[in-house]
Amino acid sequence: MKKIKTTAAAVCIAAMTMSMNILPVSAANDSLVIAIDADLDTLHPSDFSTTVEIDTLNQIYDTLMYMNPDGEHEPEARIAESYEVSEDGTQYTFHLRKDATFHDGTPITAADVKFSLELYQKSPYQGSQVTGLSTVETPDDYTVVCHLENAYSPFLLGVCSVHIASKAYYEASPEEFVSNPIGSGPYKYVGRNKGSNLTLEAYDDYYRGAPSIKEVTYEIIPDSSTKAIALQTGEVNFASIESSSMMQLQANPNIVIAEAPTSGFTYVSMNLEKEPFNDVKVRQAINYAIDRENLVAICFDGEAEVNSNICSKDRFGYSEDQFQYTYDPEKAKELLAEAGIETPYDLGEILVAEKYANIATVVQNDLKAVGLEAEIAVKEFNAYIDDLTSGNYSIAALNMTLEGDTQMLEMAFMTEYIGTANNARYSDEEMNTLFISATAETDAEKRAEIYNQIFQKAQNEAIYAVICNPLTLYAYNKDLSCPEFTLEGFYYIYDFQWQ
Amino acid sequence: MGKYAGKRLLYMIPVLLGVSFLVFTILSLTPGDPGSIILGITAKPEDIAALNAEFGYDQPFLIRFFNYIGDIIFHFDLGTSYQSRQPVIEDIMARFPNTLKLTIFSMSVSSIVGISLGIISAVRQYSTLDHICVVTALIFASIPGFWLGLMLMLIFSLKLRILPSYGAGTLKHFILPTLTVSMTSAAGLLRLTRSAMLETVRQEYIRTAKAKGASEKRIIWKHALRNALLPVITTLGTSFGASLGGAIIAETVFAMPGMGTLITTAIRQKDIPVVMGATLFLATLFSLIILIVDLLYAVIDPRIKAKYQSGGKRRD
């Protein structure tokens, strides 16, 4: 009996040591494992809708140019070497480089660019990227002219996000075009196991030079704790993480954490069609009543930038002239008294979906401190969105992303977006006109001034009670070098390198 | 017995129709439409409407239901996912093998551990071993699955570095999820087997067997166990069927693509074809398993076998 036990123990130990050798201690120097939260639903260059999809497609597909979404930088050449805008702002001409090829080796020509632009134009998913585009002309194989109906300044940033796909490949097989894409970017699609992972491989003939990292695997890990453990074991080299995993990962000397600013905003939306929120003083009072620092510490583990302005600080058009609300409960009480509100006053329900419930709880407490009582009503996400967009609520808390050009913020203010993203149901002729005039202005400085007016007005009227801009957090192996993450935190594996 | 099985197979048709109608109705009654869920809050209403029309979601509820059932019956087609626009059967087939493996592994481990410890516990009632088994079972039955999974991962993946923390690529990936699922269910089986055995041991035929001088081994294996196993097998069958629905917690914690996460994700996205396809697939399997369990009774219990025989004749 004793002998059996010893043998069993020996076998166990042998098995353990053997398996230790099988598990990689650290990844090979030319491959990278990235963890993502969810599987990709599609690999279509234009008909995608989620963050994981755009993050992956950005490696497979190249764009005409690269433009930092903060609007402060000149666009960098990619497939287009240079561009011109006509005087009146209705015509954008792109000159393509001649050495760019798709992954099957065929050259990228003006016909492919026209095809891709039209793909976006027709797309219910990403059509807004080419808003204003009327027709596309190709005078020769390497020139593309975009005609706009009217001058529309946000066009440039939008068109810079269009993935350039192969027209010939689409015509050969529209199914393969989606399921087995041939792209124009630095990485080739290799294959995927649904629900588990997706593999990319360096495209060595990429016109900017072969990428340094040769093989990329996206592993789908939905649980944030699991992701944090996989980062520590070295099974995963790079991942976007939740703020709740920060502490644990910061303690590990092999892991670096980087923060990327985003333009997404967490806010309290008030239904301006309902009392007492139709009174600007009440809205200002609510803006003063919220302790934003405290909320960021509780709900975001400190990983968000406090900002009462819907326009984030990195965005084009932001300025210090735009008023910032700070925590001032006394001022809030004064304003409420001026508005004729007798406290304690019953505000009704704060409408939230489960994932925003913690925000509502903090806000509820802050409002109570100034004499505004509210219950929290948690609804299933789709039911919540239904109520929010149809105006069947009085006050709500949520997080929204209107990324891209600053002009995208028109969705939160213009009358035509009541029923979609204008949750405050704000309707003001002057505001509508300002947003329209911003699109027609081709001079950057003047355009910034219009946005300055817009956000000053939005802040003075306290249309929303914006709380903060959450940060996107990335954790990665200390031997991996990644350039600084810019606004929205889009990343390009082409720029990554193992040291 | 063949006739009985055939009849039971026919009963499955109304059951499956009922299941599909019920699930389809509930899905249609929940708020939200696929178009606005996919395109999000910032989408234009006309884009949302166009997408819904493309999915046929603009049609009235009953028409959509009959179209769906018609496609299954006449074209053997479970439909196309709203989200991925790929055939639903592909989504199911990419995930079902993982779930099936995990189910078989964890059921094997839990029945071997649970039943054998349950028998020992019952036979040596009030011994130290019995006390240890009962207390351990109580602890494991009360531990939440996600916590157990994370603890196992912390120990075996992070500290010892001998097992992978996520994925489903190799057999090694299944060790931790199997442990997570089977610990809890083994605890339940242990308690069930123990109490069933204790009850049987007190029956008069056991006393008779003892009186006629049968060995203890024979009494336990031949007389007590066979009778005690009936409720255990019922539980095993239903829990086997239920776990084919996916061990959602183990799947999520260990990032293992399985049926559970497929269905929960699809419900959240209101991907009706995926939810329906997966539910029908599982309902069919579940019905088949329950049928097998019923037939197994006959193997274990001759009284039930006798009932299946034509005319209910008995060979005495």
C-alpha cells in the first residue's frame, strides 16, 4: 500500500513538472496575446458596432489618413499621401500612394477607395462617418475626389476612419469578404475559433514596413478577474482592464498600466419637459449639489477625469471660458430657494439600468443633502433605454460616448435628436443654428470659437449635469513598449514592440 | 419497451412546440428591438427601422413565429443570428462540444466522488469519516461557484503556475472548470446518496437478508444500493440535462465558450434566432435524456421493467 502511495506521489510530481514546462513562462518575442471582453460579431469593414470590432478591424484595415481625434493635429499620411480641400469646403481630393497593396498582393487603387467610401455611405452602422458625402469621383487610378453637398468640416476626421477594402474581393465573394477578410492594414486575418480567439499575422509587404510583432492572438476573456490573473501569469500580454483590477495589477512589477483619456461622459440627464427641470435654477442647483470627486472615487476607483462640461478637455472646441460647476451644496440650496422649491422636495425616481445603479446611489445621496429626495428605479437595460429615449422619465444617470468630431455632440442638443440621444429633450433655435454654422465653417479657429459659444451656452443653461470622463485603462507586460495612448485610446499593434 | 420509447418520442413534438412558442412569446414581450440594440442610442430611427425590416422584425408576432417554425420543419434551418449574421447552427456547434465535455467530465467526477462517499458515509454512519464527509459536503454545497473558481485559479494558475487560467483548447483547460462544477454537485449527490442508503438499510428486506446470513458486502451492493440508486439516478439525469444548458458561472470565470454564455449573451442582445435555436437544441437533448433515464429505471428495477412488457405479464 505504502509503495502505491509513493509511486502515485511521484507520478503527480512528474506530471506537475512536465506541465510547468509546457506552460509558457513568457511569450516569444514576436507574438502578442491580447485579451478582449467579448467575441466579434462581424469582420465587415463598415458594418460593425462594438469596441472590440473596431479595435481588431483597425489592425486589419488601413485608412486614407490617420487623424488624432482631438482635432489639434494635422492628419498623417497613410494610403493617401496628401490631400486638398477646395476653397468652399465642398470638395476633398486625396492623392494615393502607389506602393500600397492588399493582403493578396493586389495594388490599392482609387476604385477601391471609392468602393469603401460608398460601403460606409450605405451602412446603417457606420454611415455617420461620411455624413455630408454626396458623390465620389476617380479621375485616375490614384486620385479620389469626394464631393460634399455643402461644406461640412467634420468630414475630414470621419473620412479618416474609413477602412479601405478591396472592391475586386467583394465582387468575387461577398460572403468571404466578411468571413475571411483581405485587408489593407499591417496585419492579415488568419482565422478564429468562435467564442474563444482570433488570430492575426504580420503582413510583411505593408508599405510602411513589416510590423515588429509577427503574430497577434485575441483571446476572449469576459470576466475581469480572470483577465487580471491571465495578465499576471503571462498568458495575456495586453488588455484593457476595469478600474477594480487596478490595485491587484499595480502591485505586480511585471505589469505596466496606462491611462487613455476618452470623450465619453458620465452624466445625470434631466427631462427638461418636466417640472421642476424646466427651471434653469433647479438644473444649476443639481449641478452644484453633486460631489464629482467623491463620485469618481467611489464609482470609478478614481479612474475618471472630473468634468462638468459635456465637451471633454482633450476635444477640439474645449476652452477654460466654458463654466465648470464645482461642489457647492450651499449654493445649490440658495438656487433651489430662488426657484421657489420648498425642501424637502420629492423629485420622483432616478431611472437607471443595473450598470449605472452605483452612480445613481451617490447622486441620490448628494441630492438628499440639499433637500431633494429621490428613489432609485433600476430597469433592465433595453427597457431603460426605451424610457430614456421616449422621455418617459424625469431624471436619469448614464454614460454615453459621442466620439469622433466635436460636432457629434450635436446629438445631445439639437431638436432633431429628441427621441434618440438628446435625452434632456432640449430644444432651442439658437443652439440648432450654432451647430449648423459650425459644420459650414472651414476655418479651424472660427470653428473652435463657435463650439466655445455652444458649450458656454450649454454650461450656463446647465442642460445636463455632466460628472466626469472615464479613463480607458490598459495593462500590459513591462517588456512591451506601447506609444502613449491618445484620446479614445485606439491602439495600433503596428506601433507596439517587444524590448 | 420499443413501443414505449416510440410513444415517448412522439410526445416530444408537442413539448418542443410548446417550448418554442413560450420562449418566442417571452422574447417578443421583452422591451427593445434588435435594430436599436445593435445600432445603439445614437442611431437614426430610419436606420434602425431598415435593420429591423431586414431581420423581418417589422412583421407581426404570429407571422414571425410561424415563419420561424416553418423554416425549421421544412428547411431544417434554425435561422441566422441578428448579431453575427451567421447561421445559428454554427454558433451552437462552436460551443456545444465544450459544454458537452465539461458536462461529461464534471458529472463523472461528481458521481464517482459523490456516490461512493455517500455509500461509505451511510454504511459507516456516525463514524469520523461520515462526519468529515457530511461537513465537507455542507461546505462545498454552500460555496458560490464563482468564488471557488477564482480560488482554484489563484492557486493553480497564479501561484503554482501548473494550469491555464482560461480557454478551452486542451484537456488541461478543463481541469479547473470541472473541479469548480463537480465539487458543488458532488456535495449534493453525497448527501442524497447517503440519505437514500440510510433509508433503504432500514427496510425490512435488508433485515431479512441479514437474517438469512448474507454477507454485508452482498447486502450493500445487491440489496441496498440498487434500491437506493433510483432517486440518485433521477437527480443525475435531470442535472445532466440541466448542465448541458451550460455551467454559466464556470464558463464565464474560465472564459470557456459554451452554451450558457451563448444564450445569456444572446438574450441580452435580443438575438432571437440564437436564443430560440439554442433553446430548442437543448430542449430536444433534455427530453431525450429524460427518456433514457426512464428506460434506465427498467434496468435497475425489475418491477418497472415488468410494466413495460406487453400486457403487463409477470414472470414469477
